[in-house]
Amino acid sequence: MKINVLYSNLHLDELYFTGKTCVVIDVLRASTVIVTALSNGAKEVIPVNTVDFAVKVSGDAFRSQTILGGERNTKKVEGFALGNSPLEYTTDVIGGKSIILYTTNGSRSIVKAKFAENLFIVCFNNLDAIVNHLVWLNKDAEIICAGTNGGFNLEDAVCAGNIVSNLEQSDIEVELTDSAIASKLLYINYSKSITKMLKNTDHGKLLIENGFESDIKECAKINSTDVIPFYNSGVIKKLEPASDKPKKSGNNSQSINAKEK
């Protein structure tokens, strides 16, 4: 399995991802919101790349079963029911509903990779589940960091490095590109405290300034769910795990999780 890490995908043509296996990361906060929503009973999440399209899609759907969620520059979009805080996506609010999601970086990165053969969403919350599934697939993979406004951010790179590190400890043969090696080294450097790392990133500091420090603690939880969000035909739904998946060996996520508690 060859693993490549992209620190942004906005500079790439959509067709680049055709037929590939891809994983999208937006730790702060879109991928954490998607994982949380599906864990808490949302029917599906529909990512969009513009606010106008989000409004159009919601107008075409059954309004009572559809919720608009998302943000611009950390703040809830005017007229949307929910923002981009995972703490808002509780079972009583989103259970059984379709969520149309627009975010500055995450939803756009997912839509950009829409032609992938396999497209999954990951954050620290569901990291082991994604790693196990990639091991089971045993296909070359592109790990896509949503980044910030088309550029690099630390939190997504560290999460990518966590995936890379755990894949290397599995029973399959892994080949790493330069960017994958770099992400692994970042993860090793910051693995002692994911919460501290998130708080000290540019976006983490912005979230704290805007009153979202509790979101950072939620986004730092490691392996709190085994939900695998899977994108297909414009919609993200929970992937039902195959019963014959092997468990990877040598996983160090549990020890990190203990440090975060």
C-alpha cells in the first residue's frame, strides 16, 4: 500500500482523484462534525462547496427532515440552523435528519474529491476505525488534509501522521511518500498531547478567541467512536463494517487516549 498525504487539494483538478481511495481530514472542525452527526443518528450529511448551493439543496428537500449546518470563518452562517460545533449535533437535534453542510475548508475538500472510488472522512474521534478499514482494503491511499484556505495547517497534518504511523504498525506492507513521512514525524513530535497541540494551532487559537474552546476538547478525543463516514453520489452515510475485517497490530492510539483523559 502506497500512502500519500496532501496538505491541501484545492490546487488539484477533480479528475486527479478518479478511481482512488481517499481520506479527508478537517479536524477543526468539519470532519469531527460529520463523524459526530452520524454517530448521533443523522441519516446522512450532504457536503456542499457554496452557501448558495446549500440553500438551494435545502429548498429542494423535505424541510422538516433537513437541517442546514456550517460556518464561515468559524461563525454560523446567517439563516443556518446549526454552526460547525460538534457539540451542537446532538441526537435530539439531528437524529434521523439529513444535514446539508457547508464549511470554509472541509466540505469543499470533500466535494473536490468526489470522483474517488472510495472516499472516507476521518478525525481523531474515529481514527482506528479508518485505519482498520484501510488495512482491510489494502489499496493505495491519498490522505487529504483540508488545511486552511488552501494552505497547510498543523492539526490535519498531525492527524494524517497518526494514520500513517498506525498503518506502518499493521501487518501490511506500506510505502510512504515524502509528505507521508513528514506527517508521521509531526505526529511523533506532538503525540504526547493532542489537546495541547490543537489549542496552539492558528485555527485552535482563533476558535478559543471566538468562544469554542470546548470544541477543541471534543475534537481531541481519540477513538471515541467506530463510525466510518463514506461519501457516495453526493451524500455521506455511515459505512456498515464488514464482519471479516482484521484488527491491526501494534496500535499506539490507546496509550495516547489515556494521556488525553
